[in-house]
Amino acid sequence: MRICVFCGSSPGHDPIYREQAAALGRLLAARGIGVVYGGAHVGLMGALADAALAAGGNVIGVIPQALVDHEVAHRGLSELRVVGSMHERKALMAELSDAFVALPGGIGTFEELFEVWTWSQLGLHTKPCGVLNVRGFYDGFATFLDHVLSEGFLKPVHRAALLIEREPEALLAAMAGYQAPAVPKWIEPKSS
């Protein structure tokens, strides 16, 4: 089993972000769950990878060549896969993973999370998607999603498909019990 972790290439201002990225890396390694992530040695990405590796975990990084050229690739991973574009990166990360977790991060983290969550809504995969809400980082986001739901632009089943927890253990437990929503009727193939 592998979990793809989306997170910032920056560490953030509060040390708790880095500490929780490392704690998640250690927890995944302790449970024998491999890590798939963006392949960098910097920020929360580096903290996650370093902690998982130090705890004996398996860590696969997926990084575009352009970022390797900018010298941000982590050179001590179990495996580093270099791809040609961000699109290829996301597709390969999704292919290699059984679930997805977003830690705090910026627009790249948000974009990656929204894409895999959208794929879930469309029935393109049935893998759990979760958010580790470190220090309330995603509180405003959760409130906004509830607003989107109340305004009729998000169905309850799809809102519930994004798991949000404050502690790594609670998030993994929620993901273990996850039941994917049914594939929307308009996506199911029509019988002849």
C-alpha cells in the first residue's frame, strides 16, 4: 500500500507544519505504508521524505526534469522517477498510489488535491482523499466547502468524500473505513 502525499515545498512559518509532516512520514513507515510524493528535498516535502526514510519506510519521489534542473530533487529516496511535465507527474503519482493526503501547502498542493478529488467525483478512481488539518490550516477551506454545498454546487456525497482530520492517526483510520461514492449515473455505460 502507498499513500500519495501532497504538501508544500516551503516549510511554512510555524514549526508545527514541519513537525506534522515528519510525524506523518514516521507513522506511514511504522505501518508499512509507502510514500509517494513530489520528489523534492525542500520544505514539508523534504521533512516528510526524510522522516519516512529514517524510520525505514519506502519513499518514491516523482519530479519533473525542470525541477531536477533547479536542484530541488531529493537524492536519497528509495526511488526517484523523473518525468517530463507536471501533468505526467500527477498521473504517475496517482497511478502509484492507493490513497491521497494533503498537508498544508500552497497552490500546487491545492491543485493536486482538487484534481484527484475531482477524479473521485467523476468515478475515475475509488481511492480515499484526505486532508491533514494541521493547526487548523484547512478550517477556512472546510467552511468554504460547506458554503459551496449549501449553495448547491457540491453534492453531500462528494463533500463527504474529502476526509478532513486534525491528527494523522485519525485521518488514516477514516481512510481505512472509506467507502467510495457510487459512480454517477451519467458516467455509467448504457446497456445495449
